[in-house]
Amino acid sequence: MFSVLVKADIVEYCKYLLRRANFGKRDQANGSPDEQLTGLIGQQTLLDIFHKPLMVYENGFDGGVDLEINKYTYDVKTMGRTTDPLDHYVNNLIALQANYKVDRYIFCSLNKNTDQLTICGWISKVRFFDEANKYEKGIKRFRTDGTYFETKADLYEIENSKLNQASNIVEFKQQLEGILDDSTNGKRTYSIT
Amino acid sequence: MIQLTENERTQLRRAASGLTGTEFARLPYTSQQLHLDDINEVIDNLFKTHPEAFITRAVNQWKEKQRNREAYSRPQGEHHGE
């Protein structure tokens, strides 16, 4: 895992997009505004890392949002936290989102206290469903601090330690831009440093 | 991410704050349009000054919007259909 400082301009740009989108639709999209903003910041920061075009508002966020690198499409999932993530922390994916046509997932964690975005790792969609644990709707999921939440929909969870990880931007870009031998179908071939 | 000028940064901050979605929804239609025009100006300026930062499709749509705006704009005080 590695972290990057989220640029202040990216935060403002994402706030702008979110505000514009909510005005355009005249109702609230799925997820709280805070969750939406977290997701946008994660996506835009990843786009920035790979020097991809800015997201734009086009009846939603479909204009340039999809991250495509070396012919693979990615869904960027960002979770907002007030701490930095650890290896045993989990990433969630709502089962309804599992039908989205992407090749791989990138999981990130945004520390809202420090504005650090940690890129926890990536995994191919095929391997994700091999490795992830599925929890049915209504089950209590306990956090490490003892608190819990009840799942509102079927949920998949995967630990950070099961993701392909990189220790810095250069390594991360090398992995995604084609250095990785994908004959492993996205299996972890990098050790955690 | 593009390098914003201080002026662009100020404009972006202003457009990113202010009315909430609920407050906006309560405004009369004409006020909503004025408000949208106001915050759209930010993105219009970014398209003008940093077109390379956006996907081609988005730039083309923006250009078409500008052309339509010019084609269908009416001089102040001109009335039709009355």
C-alpha cells in the first residue's frame, strides 16, 4: 500500500462536480453526498496519477470517469476513514455493483483527517469473487473497534492483504501499465513491502 | 490535473460552495437557470483555457453548446411570439 496527498484543487473540482450533478438531477443520487465526494476524489486522484482527462458532468459521471489502462477497465472504489488503512482492513463491494462491466477493481482509502489517499491495491474481477467473502443483507458486520453495522444489501468484503499491492506510484503504474504478466489472471505476483 | 491560476481556483471554490441541492430545488425556475449559468461559467472557462485536460467528446459537446448558445441567443429587449 502507498499513500498520496490529495491535491486541494482536486477536492474543489470534485465538490464542484457533485454540486453541479445534484443540481442537474434535482434530487440526491445514491449514497450520501459525503460518500459520493469520497468516491469522486478517489477516482479523480487515480485519473491524475495516470495523467488521464478530468471527469466531466454529463448526466452523471460517465464522461471520462472509467479508468482504462492498457486495455483493462477499472472500477475505483474508495472508502472514507479517519485513519490510515491496515492490511487486515476490508474493502466493501455492494453485490448490486458486481454486474458492472469492468475488468479490475482498485480499492482506495481516504483519510479525511490528513487528506491522504491510500491505494490499497487492485484485483481482477474474476479473482475478486474467488477471494471475497459474501454477506447476505441484514447481517451484522463488526468492525475491529467493536462497533457494527447491519448490511443493507448483499455485500462482498475483501481484505487489503488479498489485493495486488504496490509500495509506491512507480511500482503501481508498472503493474497496471503492463509489466505484470497477466497470465496469472490477476493473481498476486508482488510481495507486500 | 491542470495547473489552475489563482483566479480559476477562486472561481472553482466559489462554485463548489454555496447553495445545497435542496435549497437550489426550492428556487424559482428562472433563478435556478441564473444560478446554473453562474456556476457553469467556471467549467466553461476551464474548457476555454485547458481543453487538453478533458476528453475529446466532452470538448466537442462543449463547443456545440457554445455554437448553439450563439445561434439561439437573442438581443436584449427583443421579443418574439407576442
